[in-house]
Amino acid sequence: MSDRIGVRLRLARRGMDGLTLLVLPAVLFILALFVYPFLYGLFLSFHPMKGGTFANYIRFFSDPFLYETIGTTLWLAVPVTILNVVLSIPVAMRVRLLRRQKLLTTILVVPITLGTVLVAEGLLNYLGPRGWFNRVLMAAGIIDHPLMLLHNYWGVFLSLVITGFPFTFLLTLSYVTGIDPSLEQAGAMLGARARARFRHILLPLLTPGLTITLALSFVQAFSVFPSAVLLGAPAGPTRVISIAAYQAAYEQYDYSMASAIAMIMAAVQVLIVVALLVAKGIAYRGPASGGKG
Amino acid sequence: MTIASRDFRELRLEEISRDFGVLIALSKISLTVQRGEFIALLGPSGCGKSTALNCLAGLLPLTGGAIWLDEKRIDTLGPEGRGFGMVFQNYALFPHMSVRRNIGFGLQMQKRPRAEIAKRVEEALALVRLTGQGDKLPGQISGGQQQRVAIARAIVVEPPLVLMDEPLSNLDAKLRLEMRSEIRRIHGLLGCSTIYVTHDQDEALSLADRIVVLRDGQVRQIGAPETLYMRPASADVAEFMGYRNIIAAQASGNAAGLSVALAGGSLLGTAVDGAAGPVTVAIRPEDLTPSPDGPIAAEVITAEYRGRDFYGVARADDGTELYFRAFERVGPGARLRLAAPAERVLIYRADARR
């Protein structure tokens, strides 16, 4: 009896009691849907259809048609992510002062809920040579020939901006509104104009949040697939890494190779996210309010 | 000490107004503040005192009137153009900057040489008695110290006017008293003008040279602390200044000697603006004390010990509840006779807006 109490007390002291059991469903969920498939994929990638353990990886990094997909994907994902974050800051700064914030945020959430395929279908009609966009510009006499915005880099770029921006914006908005407005007022009272207030007060306090936003937006953009196929040139300029994985799995039925590509994809994402988080570690971390509230 | 307020003669508010749509937060406030004066804006919450301060600071634009600093009209400038210091209720220290950088921020914005900034920040630290704390972040120091940093940050730019928005409301009682005398000391050293917003009449009385009582966005009275304490201009100002007994009564006699019938007794009083007829009577609890032949008979409901004396509530025979002070312990149910000196029974017109 005394032993049992001893164990319980010791566990309780480490913050574990009956309530701790409530994490079990979540742990099972993660194990079944994330850890197991990941480990299985990793295992699969080391058992190639032919060659030694690392044959898939060697093949990937020796075939330009495969390894260049990393560059292609980064060339899409990095500019899109940066553009989205940079755009979202001024918009968020303005929106936080609006009263009808809810309505606007609801409108912005719609593209997220629609999903990339629907947005891509919409853009196919809208941006096509006979689409509204080009017809309006031509009717207005701004251009003579339709702009080629589909089945190339820009089609995918635009679709990533449209589907990625709301997500980036909502994250940024929550970080911007988390900053105590009296800090900006204090800055103004001390003679700082808007630009200096942004640089010295808001930006340093936003940096940790913006880094997280960058990381999450990047991961989303890096795994681009539907719009690269539907709006891009999947054989050329927008042959992103997920297309390579898809082709390996469903055109060559080489699950092992597909798994290896997925692992490489994960490694690139992890590398960039870790780099961002390390950079964030250097920035100020702490509350974004100026004292007792 | 080289930190000193910039020279100016006076700050004039000319009928400044501010409304938020249909809500009128400030209505035609006029006030002239001399250099070196300490003004307290006093009023209950929602009276417009914080709005007034924000309008002065430039954080809220006016919807009417003008603000002048000597011959310069300043209400058209933004907060960054006015050069006033402000101490916020929550201090609003920049959490990512050290105490030193917080204090030096205003000088940095003025693009002063680095050596000068360092020197003046040290002086400001010494002035608020925080020497040696300069490298800490605001989150690493106590509330009282944060308060001192906020004051140092506001005064290091040598503003002609320092605005304080209930700066002591987040501190505990002991620290509040301590910071109160600190604020007065620093104000005296700098020679600046201070406008101090508070709802605490004790703070206003002890700090200010002049008190402006606001209610519903209007100035109800401007006066020295003694005047407001002893002779409020109207019954509602009296109520706010601690005259807890505000009683409707009938007055008889003439202005030389007015007596009021209240709570089943008859008291001699002093007319402020009341005359014979229906009046409002204001008496501070400390002036209403037990006396063997007092005119008002009452029964004690509660009494609490306050150290030197007792403060209590008693019910008069006609049901009126009276706040009184006693010098000896009185228990609930005890019967008393209460009296107040005639000069401390203030009589106001009954129709005064209440």
C-alpha cells in the first residue's frame, strides 16, 4: 500500500496523474497516422527494386531529371512564401484597426476551405487566353495579346499565392493583434514616426511569430502538387518534387523510389524549418506587452 | 542634475471636445496650465478623464477646440510631434529592450549622439533610483521598478509636459504611497508641468496643485485641493470628494444661518449655493460624530476599526442611513446621537444636476 502511494506521489511530482492518460488517444493517433507511415516509408526507401540499400538515393542525386526537382520546387516555394509573408504584414497592420474584422477574415478563409483543386480549376477559366482577366485587359487596350499565365511558372505561382495568402495572413494577423497597442502609442509619444515604430517596436516583437509563419507557409508551398499539375508545366518548369514522387509511385510503380523521394522532400523541409527556428532563437522571445496589464 | 523641463510659459486648452459618434466624451473643456504646475484630472470611470489625456497626448484627435503651447497650436500635430512625456497605466515598456534602451529610446529617435544618450540615461536612472538595473529587461524587474522606468523614459527627453494615466493603479498600497511621493519629488526637480489622471481622490489631493473634477465629459470644478476638500461647488462634486452623506432635506432660515431638517433632527449648516426650501445636504463621515446632545438619533448598523477611530453606518429613526465616525468602539444595535459642526454641513440647491 505505502509503495503504491509512493509511486503515485513520485509521478504526481513530475506532473503525471490520472489526467495524463487523456493524451493517449492523441498519441495513438500520431503513432498510427504519422509515425508508422513515416517509419514504413523510411524502411521502404532502403529496399529498392534493384541495387543496394542506398540505390534510390544515389539514383535521385545522380539523375538531373530527379534532383533538379528540388531546385524547381524551392524556386516556387521560397518566393511565394516570402511574398505572402511580406504582403500579409501591411494588410494585417491595417486590418487590426478595422471593426468588421470577422467578415474580412471569413472571406479570406474561403479559399482555404475550397482546396487547391477548386482554386486551380477557377484559375484555369479566369486566367486562360479567353478568360476574363485577359479579355478585360485587352478590351481596356492595355495589352494586344493575351498574357500567358497558364501552364507555366506563373500559373502555379499565382495559385500558390491565392491559396497560401489567407493562411499566412491569418497567422500574421494573430501575431500583429497580439502586440499591446499601447507600445506603439508609447513609441509615438517618444517621437518615433510610423516607420521607426515599425522597425524598433513592432518588427522585433513580430519576428518570432513571423518565423513560425514563414516555416508553416513554406511547408505548405513546398508540398505543392495539384496546381503544379493543373496550372503549371508538369513536364518542365514546374516539375516539382511531389510530381517526381507521384510518377515514381503511380507511373513506374516503384514505391521504394517514391518513398525515397518523399524522404528527401521531408529532409529539405526539415532543413529549412530548422534553419528558420535556429534564426528565431536569436530573436527576442517573451511577452509582447509592456508590463502589468 | 541636468535633466530639466524645456522652457515654456503655459499650456492652454480652449474648449476642447471629443465625441465618438453620438457619445460625447469631452465637452468644451477649457484649462490653462502654468509651467511647473501639477494638475490632477479627477473623476469617476467614464467621466472623460482618460479621453482628455489622450487628446492632449495626440493619441486621439479632437473633434472641436484647440490646444496651444504658448503661441504654438499643437492639436494639429501627431503625438510624435508634440514632445510630451507620457506614463501609461500599464507602463507600456518595450519588452524586448533593456531598461537602458527603453529609457534612451526617445533620445535615440531624436538622433542624439550616443555618448550623450548614455550619459542622460544614467542620469535618469539615478533620478528614479534604479542605478545598476539598466541592463535588465522589463520582465525581469518588479512592478514598482517598471513604474520607475516608465517615468524615467518619459522625462529623459525633457518634455514640457508629462502626462500620467493612473500610473499607480497597478501597484500595491505601500508601493503606491512610496511612488506618490517619488512622482511629486521628480516633478519638483524637473520643473515640468504634470497632468495626472486618477479616480483616487487621495492621490489627487496629495499630489496636485490644482484639481480638475470631471463628470460626463464636463468640468464640474477646478480648484486647489483644500477648496475641493472643504468646499466642493456642487453636491455631485462633494459626493465624489468623499462627502458620503448626501441627503435631500428641507432648509429654513436665511443665508446667515440656515438650518436643515434631516433624518429626524435639525442641523445648522453652511449654504454653498442653497437657500431656504428643498436642498441637498453633504456631510463627510468624519464630521458626523457621536455627541451626547446631538440632534440626530440613530442606531448603529456596522462599525469598523480604522486604527485611530471607527467608521460606521447608522440608521436614523426615519430610516436614513448615515456614515459617521466614532472615537470609541460602538457595536451594532447601539443607540447614538450624532452631531456635525455647522461649517461642515454643506447645503446645496436641490435641483443641482445629480
